[in-house]
Amino acid sequence: MDRGKELYMSYCLTCHMQNGEGIPGTFPPLANADYLMEDAERSISQIINGASGEMKVNGVVYNNVMPGFDMTDREIADVLNYIRNSWGNQGEVIAEEQIHEVRNK
């Protein structure tokens, strides 16, 4: 969790804010986020490849661009485990092997 928090502060904080609340109408929240928790593979892919276009988070439509990040499998697992288990989120542990599988699809 500590490694994940450090990575979050380096890569995600600017858009998703310190407590994962995002910026209303611009950047979606990660705190208590239905979109985030629905599909771990999609979250992995979005960190690797980025995301654009409409996405509905907690009933609100967002339409912005998130760049992909040049992170190792371990770093992605660490940051996702931090995000998926902070601010009211409760998710299963994401393993490095899952990141590797998504990256190599």
C-alpha cells in the first residue's frame, strides 16, 4: 500500500486529487467509484494504454483523455491495489501476473 500510495502521488494526484475525489465534470473520482471497481482488467488496460471518450462513473458522464503510463507490472499492481482499497473502495488484490497478461494481449 505504501508503494502504491507513492505512485499515486506521482502519477494520479494531479487529476484525481489527494483523496480520489477527482474534479467534478472534468476528471472522474476514484473514491467509491463503480466504474473502477466493475472491471479490474479495464483499469489495468487504461493505465497501460490510456483512455479517452465517454465513461460513466457513479452516474456522471465524463469525456476526457487519460494518458497511458510507462510503469512496470509491479508498479501498476501496487497503484491499483492502493486505489482499489482506499477511499471506500474494497477490491481484490491485483497480482503482477494479471498486469502481464493484460499487457501482452
